[in-house]
Amino acid sequence: MLKNKVALVTGGASGIGLAVVDVFATYQAQIVILDSDTTALMEVVKRLEIDGVQVIGINGSVTSVEDCEAAVSAAVTTFGGLDVLSHNAGIQRYGTIESTPKNLWNEVLDVNLTGAFLVSKAAVPELRKRKGSIVFMSSLQGIASQENVLAYSVSKHGLIGLTRSMAVDLATAGVRVNAVAPAAIDTPMLRHTVSLDLNPDELWDNIQKMHPMERCGQPHEVAELVAFIASGKVGFMTGEVINVDGGLRAKIPGTPKK
């Protein structure tokens, strides 16, 4: 599905981004990983190289123009071009309009939204050459919101706006831009968040039960969708946001169980 395609994956050393890397590797893509976690990045690259995957690790941040350009340059220099951008780099912080300080607001928007803008700006000239594909990792919190996640929710809503605007602008160039919006996915980020609660076991149980499927999603379940969208098998789809939410948005809120 992605054999010999060149993919740049941001945030590819952990969580959903790591699952995207692993799934892309399964489909024989050539992969450039951009991640700020040096140790985790090196471990992932080493593991994949042992398995014979063609992979490069770029230690850097999506908030840096230079790092984004370096990652794209590495794809072109090493693999000859770029077919796919999968943007997964993201952070979660907490606060309301009253409790969110400006520096926290800036931190979240810089990584989650401006980072998507910067890496796309670096990648699009190369993606034009191959009529490539961009898949942004938004969130169900980019469609609705929960309490106390102001900056995060705004950043993920912004990613959906970026998706649609870029899709329209790049349609005639043959570059497709779509987004994926997961609900609760069993990642280290979510597990860390739950661990901060006074009753983590109860919270974890409630998070699972809020989905009609009564479980959290697994990273690979999201990653497989990213690979399908990126592959070009749905070549007429652009500007879309696809939910991966265990039926959460399909259910009428407050509906009692039988």
C-alpha cells in the first residue's frame, strides 16, 4: 500500500506517531522520523534498522523552521523525494480561560498547530512534485471539548481549519490534505494524564465506558487509517476529518443503558 513511498512522520518516537511509523514500515515505506525525544528516537530507529526498514531519525522540533526543513531535506537527499507527511507531534496541557497563562497557551499552540503549519510549509513543495498526501492528527477535542483543556482543544480545532484550508488551496496540485480525529487512545500521554488523578483506576474505567465500544482505542487502529488515507487508495478524498472514536459521537449524550 505504501511500498517505496517516502513518508515524513512527526512525533514518531511515541504514542500514535510511533504506531504510524510501525504501520508504515509494515507497508514498506521509507521513513523519516522527526522527534524531539533523542533517546526514544534513537531506540526506534535502531529497532527498525535491525528489521531492515529504511529509516532516518531527525532529532528536532516542529516548532523550528530549520528542523522541519532539515527533515524534508533528509527525505529528498536520502530517498529521492517525499510522498507523505503524517503530523502527530503534540502536547496536552490543562487549564480554562481563567487559569491558562500565556506561556502555556503559546507552548501548546506552537507545537500542535504552528508546528503543523511549519512542517507543512517545508514539505509541500516536495509533495507537489509527487502529488502527495498530508494527514494531520487532530482529535475528538477538535470537534467538541471537555472541561479544562482550553489550549489543547483550540489547537486541535485549528488543525481542522488548517486541513480544510490547505485541502482547498492544494487540490489542483494533486496534494490531498485530511485529518484524523481519535477519541481516547491508549497512549503514554493518556496513561500519564490518568495517573495524575486522585482515583486513577476509577477514571480509567470511566474513560473506557464513555465509548459505546466500552474500551479505549489502540494506537495501531488509528495508524492503519492514516496509512490507508496516505496511500492514495481514496484519491478523491481531501479536506475530510475522519473520526476514530469507538462510536462516541454517534451516541446521544446521556442516553441510559438498557
